[in-house]
Amino acid sequence: DQQVKQNSPSLSVQEGRISILNCDYTNSMFDYFLWYKKYPAEGPTFLISISSIKDKNEDGRFTVFLNKSAKHLSLHIVPSQPGDSAVYFCAAVGGSQGNLIFGKGTKLSVKP
Amino acid sequence: GAVVSQHPSRVICKSGTSVKIECRSLDFQATTMFWYRQFPKQSLMLMATSNEGSKATYEQGVEKDKFLINHASLTLSTLTVTSAHPEDSSFYICSAAPRGGRDNEQFFGPGTRLTVL
């Protein structure tokens, strides 16, 4: 059973608009979440993270929101740019050694 | 800083042969390294966790005799796919947690594309 879920496999957004990528998790013990961006044939690169003691973290065009009661987090990209087109993975820190549990990813396409 | 390299970046091998993939932290010491596998259109799946100087901890369903992991030093972990078969074809990614790093800090390698003919 998936502990981290990204229910939208793909998302298409117009350049300049907001992109909202969603992620749900099932384990209320998760207390740290990360978003990664992945281009084809490359490893994931870290984007932004959030601790469960916060409900929002902002870094430039990227903002992550965490709703603990709903076990839901989202990544907002404003304004979206064509270079943002990639697969975005949501991950939670789980396991005793801090390994990451990933969602299946959402492919974002930003159209000029 | 915090660069993780993987070698090779791509490898093609015949069925039944063994392939070794290296994961190196170039400018930091990694107490823990993780190995992930990505299937097409699927998420990154953790295969095993390796700590320097000790045996790797494998996730359920991952054959430890098939996927040999060695974490010989604080900057190098290797994954050897033994007797590779076409179903082992995948993108293998390592990540490294730096010694003394912030909580949950982890840096990914660029990945290795394995194709088994």
C-alpha cells in the first residue's frame, strides 16, 4: 500500500500561471517532507522541504503547503516557466535510517 | 558542494553477466548511502540502505544475493547486480546522507541506466 500518493500523473499549465502539485500521505508519523524535480535520464534534485511544525515554506517561486490534519501537502510554482517542465516527486522521510518514501511523481508540462 | 557521482552513467550488458555501479560522494563523507530503483512511470523505490563498515539493510522483496551492496568507505558505495536479467533493466539512483549534515539532508547521484539484453 502506498504511503505517499501523487494522484495526478500529469499536469499541463500555461507559462506564467500557477502550477499546483498535490501529494497525500497515510502515515501520521511522517514529520518531514521534500519535493524533488527530475529531468529525463537524470537523478532527482532537491527543490524544497517542510517540517511538520510548519504549514508553509517558501523559496522564491516555490512554496510548499502542509495540512497535517488532512495529511496533504502541495507544491505551488508561481509563475510557471517552461524550464519547470519535469517530473516532480513528493517524498516523506520514513524508516529508522531516514530513507525517503517517494510518491509516483507528477509530470508537469509548462507551455509557452 | 555536496556532489554525488555515479559510474557508469549507462551500461548495457548481456543476460547472465554481473554489473557493478559505483556511487561516490565527491566532497563530503557519507555515513549512509541509499540505493533506489526507478521503473518506467513508477516511483523511486528504495532497495537498500548501506552504512559505512556494516552490512546493508535490504527492503522487503529485494534479493540481497542478487543486488550486492558494499559501503567500503565514507565516500564510496557499490551496487553489483549479479547474473543480470532483462527484468533488471532500470534506472538505479544512489543518494548519500552527509556526516554531520542537517536532518534529512540527502544528495542524489545522477543515476545509472542499466539495460540487460
